Amino acid sequence: MERATYCRICEPTCGLIATVEDGKLIGLRPDKDHPVTRGFSCPKGIEFVHVQNDPDRLLHPQRRRPDGTFERITWETALREIGERLRDIRARHGGASIGWYAGNPSAFSHSHAIWSAAFVRGLGSRHLYTANTQDTSSRFVASALLYGSPTIFPLPDLLRTDFLLMVGANPLVSRGSIVAAGNLREKLTGIVQRGGRVVVVDPRRTETARAFEHVAVRPDADAWLLLGMLHVLFAEGLTDEAAIARQTRGIDGLRALALTCPPETAAARCGVPAERIVELARAFAGAPSATAYGRTGACLGTRPTLVNVLLDALNVVTGNLDRPGGSVFARPPIDFSALAHRGGIATYDTYRSRVGGLPEVIGQLPAPLMAPEITTPGPGQLRALIVSAGNPVLSVPGSRELEAALPHLELQVGIDLYVNETHKHADYLLPAATFYERDDLPLPLQEIQLTPFVQWTEAVVPPRGEARPDWQIIEALARELGFAPLSGAARFLAGDGLLGRALTRAAAPLARRVTPQRAIDALLRAGRDGDRFGLRRGGLSLAALRAKPHGVVLADTVETGVLRRRLTHRDKRVHLDDPRITAELADLLASPPPDDGLLMIGRREVRSHNSWMHNTPKHRDATRRQRAQLNRADADAAGIADGDVVRVVSATGAIELPAELTDDLAPGVVSVPHGWGHEGGGWTVANAAGGANVNAITPGAPETLERLSGMTHLNGVPVRIERVDVPAPVVGDEVAAPA
């Protein structure tokens, strides 16, 4: 039997055909009838069949024994005992002492992120942590400052643009991030074929940069390049003053600061020649349409919020915001951003962390704070932690400190597919269904689709063993504590005022009957512009989507001219004069040049995805996969040959792994991929050559996080390298940093 479905590993959500026999998934292939991805899928999507059927999967509830091993227990026992311990912790320390960490897969579900956030809110806790501060929070903050909402994202109009400037993005590997457009190689090639340009700004000549134009920039210096380009635009009168007057406020401060940074000054700091900066600025302004787009690499330096603001400023001042071929805003069938606003979720800096005083971003605090929040005494100290779909011991900077802190918790619960390096410390483990074992609609991802599109999928196969969908597990845990997570769902429809609060109280008895299917059906029927309390005849519904399992295209392209409707600032303008950004710009301009030395950046790879894809047969051996890439000149200076084991040393630690010499990196740059370092737990990869954990040498202390967003500093980390005179089998060893 074959069923249409889609992948939920990354943003494109590629259409797939699942082959099922006797209730078992036996194969996946690209869906040629999918109206957006049209037969495209990356290797990771096809490889997921091995995750689905992995004999190492967690399939039954488990409880830790006194000797540290786990024993199988029933769901009834697990929920009762977890509930008893959570109630005891809440009685002694308050609900504010209970926290949640949700990993990357939670964002690719119709319910996981919403239910887990509602659980934490229902407890009155602020301890909600996600992978966003390793990825996206600075983009959220830039949107909050510019547009009034952290959940509004300008998308590069790849289908119509004449000039694409990409900073820190490698979509031929990542398949796109905060933009979904199917086969991105096809879309980028189309820009060139119609006479346009694709320019990739990155310290590494990435797979995307090799296919198009590459501008090599010094790590963590993107802001200087962008500011130098803005100088040229202002100094040479290349700005669209009519668009600026119509759409923005506060241009004078940005103009004045940019004019103090001529291309020669920018070049000295970013490593891009001044004449190249001038050429890029003139070409961007002179193109019939242009869009500047940044992704993970633009979000992981020491000033990531500023970088994202400057990227959007390029679009604004050249008249390329909210116009065909520029940066555009999606208006999906379910307006998740509007719902988040009405529900009080689209927030920024409404409170700050107990440790470090860092701002919340969409109700989430920086993940590296988990360790000090566990170990720092005082009211609100984190004493119980639930970790779902995540492995923060590997994925969060300062991972050694987190692993050392976990035993201080009074309770740790894991909800996941595997017993990973984090869950091996848990008191209880609860088996989660894979995304092929649940129904779904990519609710948050509706905001990033260049082709407005919606697809519902049923579960392809029943859950293996005793696995359950995440939302059902969260619902059961909340009921043990005496509340329903979605008792506040009425605020999604009525807002956060008196009416919303009244409906919240009235809806509490009904909230126990809310399911993702019922909520999504109601939202589809209501429509993005419809009556909040009524249902439209002949509109979208789950029944309509079920009748078209390959999905429904709502329009060929994203509409433009919607900026005023998307902005949530009261004056309906883009704010370029937020004092926090002005201060960041002034601080950047006054900063001294960095010290000479090697700088480490990350790297994504086509067949590797974070840590949870590494247990498949093709990925278990890190000695064949994980390499520290070095420029040949740097390697020669250190006496390092290709394949030598090297020690990469930072201020916080050191790791050892094989070297790979390449001309794709500029001199002075080292590149190490993330997600490795497997050791212990219940999966085979941990007992093989599990690689080196790069987050053992990235900074995670509160004072190292960006003050505006809490983002971690993962690109441009100062390191040194040295050859290790030991045989290759020691790959992945973590060693203490030399004094």
C-alpha cells in the first residue's frame, strides 16, 4: 500500500510516497505529484525509514533503577509516578521550578511546540527552553524590533528576484531555512537563467557558493560588510527615498551611522575588498529587483540581531521590501503570527531570566541558561526538567556544564525516539511516535512558504511498541497536575483582553476535549480574514484536505502590498530607530579590531542532521564523517597533514578529530560540524566512533550570550589547532583545555 505524506526533518517538508506492508514502513520515495516539491527530496528524507524501523528506538516507558540502568514499566505507572513527583515539587517549590526543553523536531509538528509551551504556562513557569538560541532567536528579535512582532519573517522572493544576496546560508545543503520553496537548486539556478545573480557571502566556499558567486568574509564580520554596503547606498544616492518615507521611521540615525563606515573601513574589518563592497551595493540597488537574505550563519556571531536588522535595512532602503522580487511576507491560510499575537505568545522581553538577566523571545529563554538555573539557589530555581525531542547535552553550548548539572535535578523526564546522551540521565523515559506515526499539518511553517500551500497527512503507520504522539503525552502529564494545557486556547481566537480571559475560564472544561485535528479544522474553516467566531461555507477544512492528500496550492506566488497588514507597530511603519539597535551600531563602530588568530565556524552536511539522524547505518561511524576542515596554509604552518588527528582548543575546552585540508576555507578559518560526540545512552552510534562534541568548546556562560536575543556564539569562536601524535582511533575524545 502506498500513501502520500511529507517529510518533517526541515522546512521544505518535501512530499513523499510511503510504502507500507503489514503496518510497517518499508520505503520512502519523492512524490512526483506533490504540487510544490514535484518529485524532489534530499537523502535525509529517504533515509528516515531507518529511523522509523531502528531496533534501538525507545518503544516502552522506562524507569531508572538505583544502579543507573532502566527497567520497563507501564504507561499507567510512569504517568502516576511522574505526576506524584511533579506535584510534590510544585507543592514545595512552586510551579515556577518546573521546566521544559523542546528540541528542533518540535517545530515541525502541528502540536508539540504549542502543547509544551502551554504546559509551562499552565504551571506559571518561565523555564521554557528550545533549540532557537542555537539557530533563530536573533532573527525573531530583529523582526520584533523592526516590525513589532517576532513571528513576522520577510522571505526572499526567489521565484521573481533578479539579485539574491545570501549571508550565512547554504540552501543546497540545508534545503532552505525560514523559507520553503521546494527544490532550491532549481529556484536559484532559475534566477541566473533569467539574467540575475546569486551571491553567497560566507567564510567557507560552501556547496551553494561553489555553484554561484562567492564572497569570502571574515567570520563574525557580516555586520561590517552590510554597513559598508549601506554607506555606498546612502553616499551615492542609490536609496529609494519614496519607499523609505512610505514604509519606515527613523532613517536619519541609520543613515548617519552608516556614513561613518566607508567601504575601506568595512573592508579592513570584514576581509572583503572595498571595491567589491562598492560593486555589490551598486548592483543590488541597480537590479530591477533584489533581496538580501541571511540564515543560520548570520545568526550565530557576537552581534546576530544587528546583522539581521542590517539585512532587512538593505531591502528597505532600496525599495525592495514588500514588492515582487524583493523580500515578501506570507499570508497563509492559518495566520499563525496573528494567532500567536492574540494568544500572547508573540512576545519579546516581557520578562528576563533569573540567571543572567536575558530577555525571553516568544516565551523562551536561552538554552545555555539551563545549567546555571539548575545549580543557582533561589526562588524559581529549576528543579524538574522535561526534555522532548532533544539532546541538549550535545546540542547546547557549554554542554559539559549542563551534563554536570543534570544530576542536581529532583526529576528529569525524557520524551523521545532514543535514549540519547541527555536522556541517559533521566529518571523516566517516555516513547514518542515518529512523524510517520501521527497525523500532521506544518502549522508554524505556513509563515515561510513562497508558494502558499497546505497539506494534511494522516499517520502512515501505527506507532511502534507503546509510542504515543507528543501532544498526547503532554496532555496526560498536565492532567496529572490538574489542568488542561489548552485551557487558554480561547485567547488564540479572542485575544488577551477581558474577553479572552473570560473565554479562557469558560473554555477550561472543554479544553480537555481539544485535539490538534479539531483546532486545525476550526482554524481552516474560519480562514485568515474571516470572522474569528464563525465558519465560512465552502472554505478549507480537514475534509477538503483529506480529499487531496498531495496538498492544495492556494496561489502561485506570495502576494505583495501587505506590509501594513503584517506590521504590528501602532504606526504601521518599519522602525529603523530602535535605541537598542542604534546602541549596537554605535558599539560596533567603536569596537577595536579583533586579535589575529584562527576562528572556528560550524558546518552543515547533506547526509547529517543534528544528532538524532546519526544512528542510521550510513552515519554511525564518525571517523568516516566528521572532520575539522582547515585551510592548507594554516595546516602547513601547524605541521598538519590531511587525515592527521588534530586538537582544536578554545577558551572553554578542547576536542580531537581528524583534519581535512581544503581550499574552500579562507586562511584563519577552521570548520567543525555539529551534532557529534555520542557517548553512552541506548543507541548503537554511542558505542561506535561517535565523534567530537563541538559544543564542548563553544562558550555557553550567561555573559557570552548576545544581550538582545540570548543567542549563543557559535561562529567566529577563537581557537588554536595542534597536531596530536596519537593513532586515529582516539577520534572524538574531549580533553581539558591546556592552562
